[in-house]
Amino acid sequence: MFTGVGADFVERVLSPRQATRIEKVLELAAQEVRRQIDSGEPVPVDGVLGRSGADANEVVEGVLLAARDEYEERKLPYLANQLASIAMSTGLSVDTAHRMIRDAESLSWLELRILSMVARPEEFPLPALGEGGHPETWPEETVVNTFLRLTEAGYLSTSQTITGRYNLPSFDVTPAGKRITRRGHLLVVSMDLKAIPADEVREIHETIVRVWNRAKPDSAKGATGEVPSAELES
């Protein structure tokens, strides 16, 4: 089925680079499906790709469209993981599959690595104390701002506990208090983001730890001079 949809898709107007991306995702997805079958995983009888031709073709083509224009090519193996996961999932609806594909397409390679980091707290422990520092360079600002925006987008949440005489909620806003939401978990599992090599995540982790443990200055200096704090936070 991958071969049929892929051949039809590649025959349309594609650049050689786009065709190479698509072929890579199809090949890796097929390898992962074969690996699971060889290890004893049953092919789901009620899976998305076992339904009507239209549903199956739309899901596969959705992944291929994401791969076609994905300029961050390090994402491609993880798009392939997602296609294989959809192929081997039991009870997954077509609507959920399309949602997974859209989310995977919309997130950057940096965002996927941050999700991988938060999903591996034993390997990448984050600061649990302090109010947090302030980015002093644009690379630091990029990492910290992206980390915080994943909460706003619904992929990470702030942990909450109920304490005190009146059962008032207490929110842990430190990096260690971040949790993967159900929406984020869907991507972590389907794309196998925990498999991202540690070397690809370590610099992000070190940046967050360094910035969070830094005392907040009145203003932060960027690489080209003074950068107002409000500008970096906006």
C-alpha cells in the first residue's frame, strides 16, 4: 500500500529533493512496520490503513505532504516513525491520525527535541528551584522562548498540587514542573521522540539549566549590544 500511494505521489510535479524526502520516509516507515511484524506484532484488523482505500490513502498522503516540504530533514525519520505507528495502531480514528500528522508537521526540530527532553526527566533533570534567569544571547532566547511556548500551545503543562487547609491549588512553574500533556504524549509515542539521540538534546538541556540558574539582571546583553528585557520576553 505504501508503494502504491508513494509511486502515485512521486509521479506528480516534485523536485528531486522533494522526491528523495518522500522516498526516505516511505522506506523507513516500511522498515519499521516490517520490524514490528517480524517481532510478533499482529497487523491490526481495525487499523486506519486497513479501512477503505480513501481513508488509507489520505493518511499516507498526509504524511508524504508533510515530508515533501520539510526543510528540517532531521525530522524525516520521526515522520516515518509516525506513519509506521499509525499503520500498526489498533482503534485509531482517521480524525486522530490527521491531527497527529498536522501537529508533527507544525512543530520544529527544536520543539520535538524539547518534547524529547521533558519526556526523559531521569536523563535530563531540569531545575526545580529558583525564579529563573534571563537569556543573554539570541540562541539562549530561542531555546527558552520555545520551551515556554510549548506550554502555551498545549504540548506541555505546569504541574499542579492541592495543598493547605482550603485545598488551594499550587502550581510548580519551574522547568522541573513541566509535564507532557496528552496532546504532547501522542507525538512523543507516535514519533518515538525518546529515541532522539542524547547528543541532539544535551545542548538544549544545558541552555535551560544555565539560564534558569542565572540571576536575573536588570537588562540582558545580546550578541550585538544592549537588548531590553521586555523585548526578549515578548
